[in-house]
Amino acid sequence: MLESYCVFVRDTAAKFVTEDSLNDARVDGHAKQQHVQSYCGLPLLTDTGELFGTVCHFDFDAIPFAPSEVMVLEDIAPHLVAAVLAGDWKPVLPVAPAA
């Protein structure tokens, strides 16, 4: 988590967008600045406003985000929280090899 831009979303519980990390002073010195050059992340908040996690889109190249692309993340964020809390979605976890 600390080596991703999600830390900016977590710390502010707000949307964080960088379209060109190499020219964005907000991420100067960040571990992923040279690798993840564009990022759009939003907080996943419960009904009570508690930070549940983040959802993001990123690219290794500097690309602009269209407002409609950001809106897609904004639209799906509450549905992701609801699905996870309802138990409708379960992550696929790797299976440990037999001993």
C-alpha cells in the first residue's frame, strides 16, 4: 500500500489523479513515480463514511483521463463496497501448494 498511489487516496479519503507523474510535484520521490505515470484512484467508503479501500486505474505511460473515465470509477465505487460487504464478491486467493 505504501508503495502505491493509493496512499494518497487513503490519507485524504478523496479522489487522487495524476496524468503525468514525472511532472507532478505531489508525487516527487514516491516509489512508483518513474513507473506508474498516470493514476486515478477513489476511496471506497461505507454508508457511514468509513474508508473501506480504494479503486483505481493506472497506466505506465502518461495519459490524460477523460472526465467520463473518472465518472465510471465514481459510479462503480459504492457498488463495489456494497457487493463486498454483502458477501456477493469474494476475491480469488492463491491456493497454497500441498506440503
